[in-house]
Amino acid sequence: MLRHACHVVEVEKVTIETMEQLVSQQERNFRLLPHGLTKTYQIQAKEYLAFQLQMMKSLKWRAQATQERLQGEITLVNGPISNWGH
């Protein structure tokens, strides 16, 4: 389970980086469009992407907490490494 939790955290980190790049690209696109978009559309599009990004960050924090809890449980069950083999 810990291995899967680690994988989820890794995937979410990459997804967040990708979404942050999307936010930057969205800003450039809005500035470069020849006729532009209505201000209302731009605000809605920015808010939607910001919401999705925040959701991913929240999921990553939750996955990290789960990963840490699993690691703690493994440590509790196995005891300190110095006691292994005794």
C-alpha cells in the first residue's frame, strides 16, 4: 500500500506542475489572441483552472498524509531497524 501511496503522490506532483504550466500558457494565450475574449469568459476560464489546480494540490496533501501514516504504521509494526534480527 505504501508503494501505491508513493506513486499517487508522484503522479499528483507531475499533474500539478503540468497544470501550473497550463495556467501560464492560458495567460499568454489571452494576451496574444488578436481579437481577445470577453472579460467574463477570461475570468471564468481562469477561475475554473485555478479551482482544478487547487483540487489537485489538496489531493496531493491528502496522499502525502496517507503515505506518512502508512510509513508510521510500518515502523510501529516492525519496530526500530536496530532491533531487526534479534
